[in-house]
Amino acid sequence: MPGPYIKSFFDAIGVDGLWQLVEHQADKSASCECVLAFSAGPGAEPIAFRGRTEGRVVPPHDGGQGFGWDAIFVPDGADVPWGQMPMEAKNAISHRSRALAEFAAHIKANEAELLSSIARHSADEVDFVHDGDGLVWGTEKRLGRRSIV
């Protein structure tokens, strides 16, 4: 289910309702996917980075942390649901961390090209400032938001 819809869906049925949807199914395999998209600016072609974690759905477990399906999703190779894993263990194998790792690797491998593309596509949209720590900050002229570039 796409991210914008999962909260309303989950608020309506809860973790128990989610389990009830699959408890009588023979195949309880599941996967989580995150797509992180990056664009150098207006008119630039976006690039998508995908992270995916395979696993299975199990009956709800008490305790733990997390949200949503964390209480019933056990990633492949694990014995407990995400909600019972230490945050460091979950982050090491999560769909989000995998998408972010792909994005970070792309940035590292293409830094000069990306900075050039950002400057080309954002010249009229963003003011760039180099700070003393070596970071490049971009302030969106239209919205006034500041972020690391």
C-alpha cells in the first residue's frame, strides 16, 4: 500500500485487523518497499532509489516499539518482529535504510555531476552558501527553506 494511504488504513483496522487479513492465508510472505526520489531542481529528471525488505507476517506481539506493522512483520533472517528489534538492528536491514544507502552511494559516486546539475537546474530557485565546515547550504528563494545540499 502506498505510504500516503497506510496511516488511514492502519488507523481504521489496527494491527489486529491487519493480522486478520492474512491469518487464514497459506502464504504469509510480505515485503516492505521504500522509494526515495531525488531531483536536482525544476526541469531535472528525477532519480529513484529503491529499498526492499522481504519477510513474513506473524500474529501480533505485545511489547516492543515502532509503529504500524512493526508488531507483525518479521524480516527474513530474523526471529522477532521489527517492533521487538533494537533500533540499530532494524535500521541495518530496513527498506528505508536500503533506499537511503543507494542514494548515498549515488551521491558519492556522482558528486561533481550532481552539484553541477543542481547549480544548473536551481540557479534561479536556490541561493547557495558555503559554510566554514565545508557544507553547502541551499535556501529556496520561493519558500525560504534552508537545507544541506
